[in-house]
Amino acid sequence: MGKIHGAVEIDRERCKGCDLCVTACPTDVLALQKAEVNDRGYHYAYTANPEACIGCASCATVCPDACFKVWRWKD
């Protein structure tokens, strides 16, 4: 049985920093950028721990602005 891996791509310019994705992530992959803001002035989400991603797409499901693309594969 192979290990499940995932990857997430975030459109940081669309992100409004609502924190829903960070809360929904079961493996603590995401965090909000504290030091930088996007062009709209929001602290955007980023992948703080990308190697922990399992591609569950919880982040994409709860995002009200459709900022996420998620991939999932098995070794």
C-alpha cells in the first residue's frame, strides 16, 4: 500500500485571509502570512508545511473565494 501525497497551490492575490482553510486543514499544512500582505491588503494563506499535505481538498472546499488548486497522488 502506497503513501498518499498531496500538493496545494494558492492564488494569494485572491485570498482575503479569512482563515477558514487554515482551520479546515487536518494536517496543519496552511498558515496565514503575518509579515506580508497581498495587493488587496490582506494577510494571505500560504503552505507553511507542504510535505504534510495529503491532498484532501478541505481547504478548497471551505474557501469562499476559490483560491485553491489541489493535487493528490499515491506512491
